[in-house]
Amino acid sequence: MVSWIHIFSELDKLGLELGSTRAAAASATSGGGGGYFGPGQLRGGRFRVAFHLVRDPLSSITSLVCTEPIFREDYWRYIRRHVRMDEELRRSGDKVRAGLAMYVQWHEFLDELEIPRVRLEDLFDTERGYEEVRRIFSRLGRRAPGRGAFESMIKRGNQHKVNARSHRKRFSWDELYAVDKGLTMRTWEMSRRYGYVYSEKPGSRAVGYVVRC
């Protein structure tokens, strides 16, 4: 599985245009195969199978908004090739609304493609995790590791934080609703389709402050 940004056949190196000094340095550092993103590492290859990996939407949106340089010129230009984002939104400086728009459009796009979906939480579930792994390996045409090996890997994984980013506590549905009702309700309905259940519902309580990271 790869991050969404990895699956595109782009020539960008770390989100930078070709020909820049930093892009050349990134290519050299990666061993000549290209930059950090997948196509460069694949040396012209393509992914044969893709999975739609999801996790708790509130946690995902918080991480996206509070850790990604969404409005940086090169990042924004790259994102707009694949997700419809109005330039007016960038000028407004509203990262929360921009992150919401980016998140919901990207996942709606993948839903339309009907790519096999995997919930990250299920992979770490002691009851369902192994069956999910078997399903993934079956799609790849490969034999899954034994249950003992899987449980050992999960145990090790639970002992370490992988790709953990430091940021504020996750947004609430009420906070997102205060930023943009329409985008929040689209995300809410999406989260229910993905099997996530929350005790709160968007708009149930008023938010009397500016929502930001």
C-alpha cells in the first residue's frame, strides 16, 4: 500500500518541478531512481494493484490540515492536478476548509473507481486483521503469511508509533461543521459508509471560536 500521492505517474520530485537544484539532489540521494514519490522509485514502472486505505476520518483530516503544507505553491500546484481546488480557497488561507475539500474529493474519487477498500483499524484488530491480510494477499495473487507471523508483526507494530505526527487533538464533527457544513456532511456520510460510528453528529453543538490547528 502507498500513500495517495504515490500512485500518480508524475515527474515531480518531492513536489518540485524538474530541473530545480533540490529536485536533482533528491534524485541523486535516492540512487538515481527519482525522488521520494513512488513513480521515481519504480524507475518507470506502474502499480498493478491499488488499495483504498482509510482510517478514522477525523484523525486523517486533522493530520492533513495540521501537518501538510497545503498552501505552499508547489504542493498546491501538485494537488490541483488531481483534486479540484479553487484558487480563491488558497487566497483565503483557510487550511481547515482546504483540507476538508481535499479529503472528501479524493475519497469520493476513489469510491467511484471501486478500488478495494481497507480500513487501517481492521488490520490491527486481533479478530478481523488476519482475514483482511489474507484478502489483500489474495488480490495480489500471493500467499499470505501464517497467522503466527501476522500476530507477531501486529504485536511489534502496536509497540511503536508509525508515521505519528505531533499536532493538536483531532477535530470534532462540530468544529468541521462550523467551518463548512456541506463538506462536513459529505464527509460524515462517507465515514458511515466506511463503517465508522461516532457518538456525536455534526452541528449538534455550536462552536464559538475560530477553528484552526
